[in-house]
Amino acid sequence: MKKLTIFAFVVASIYACGSKDASKNDNAMSSSDSKPKVDGAAIFKQHCELCHGADGKLGLNGSKDLTVSELDLNERIAQISKGKGLMIAYENILSLSEIKAVAEYTMTLAK
């Protein structure tokens, strides 16, 4: 258990100190309108897939199976922003639009 906690801390530190390449997605323009389009799937892959897995079911470091989550969009946004348990808070890593895009993406994962 101690090794798992240390591993989770190291992973969280790497992500927290990493580059914000995902923020470039804020500048990508949608073909249908002039508002910036954020790619929630790409951000999920960069920041969340390690523990949750590509399909949301991996469960590494005690992460929850996102395919069976009953959290609504606002609850997901809050959890991604503030973190929970070993999950780090992303409010200082991702923008609100990126967090919302990831939350919306997690709702598309198959049940």
C-alpha cells in the first residue's frame, strides 16, 4: 500500500509539473462556429487515461470505473477540479473549459 501511495504521488507530481500542451486545444476553432473547441478526449488521454484507462474501466490506484459513474456533469466538474482520494485536483492545471470538456467526455464512455 505504501508503494502504491508513493507511485500515485510521483505520477501526480509529474502531471502537475508537466507542460500544458492540452491548453493549445483552447485555440482550435470549431468548423461550425467561431468559439474555441476543446478536445475532452485528448485531454482525458493525456491526464486521466493512466489511472482510468482508455475505456474508463482500468481502476489503477483505486480510480473509479467511469462507465458506471452516476455523477452528473456538475459533480464530475467539481471532482475533476478538486480531486478526491489519490486523484489530484486539476483546477490549477487545466482551464475550466478543459475540465468541462473532460467531464463531458467521461459521460460518453460506454456503460
